[in-house]
Amino acid sequence: MTLKVVEDLEKALANLPGMGRRSASRAALALVRDQDRLIVPLLAALNAARAEVVSCSKCGSFTVRSANPCVCCSDDTRDSTILCVVEEPADIVQIESSGAFKGKYHCL
């Protein structure tokens, strides 16, 4: 017998990319089993992300309210004559991790 609240948590977790039904079930059970160690910091991080993370006013990537436009858009050393158009902000994160692109971005 599974509690409705745990089932709802499982369903919410299963909506995350890469999180299947079984992984969501294991994660939900771990969260409710060790709430002080897992749920409390997770809630704090989620609330902070909800309050602080915004879309960059120039490129559409993720940034924080206090750094808008984002670091890439604010960097005068980046080549503004080269524009990389990406579908998702996560694409920018991956390209930036390579260190190869020194232009600006636009996220659709």
C-alpha cells in the first residue's frame, strides 16, 4: 500500500528528464525516509532557484536576477560578430563547458 502523497511525489519526480518511474519511486521513498537530510535542503534549493533564476534579457539563457544580462552577454571580450543559436539554455551550458566557442548566444 502506497500513500497518495508518496504517489504524487513519485509522479512529480517522474516528470524530470532522465527520471523513469522506478527511479522516481526510489527517490521518493528515500526523500520521505530521510526528510531532514534530503527534503529540507532540496526544498531550500528549489525555492532559491524559483526565486533567483531568470532568463537572460539578451540571449534567453539562464542567469540570476542580480546578473542580468548573463555573464556571456556581459563579457566584452566575447566576439559579438559570431552568434550561436540554440534551442535550450542547457545547450549553452554544454557548449560553454567545451571552452571552444567565444561568441554570443541566442536561445530560442
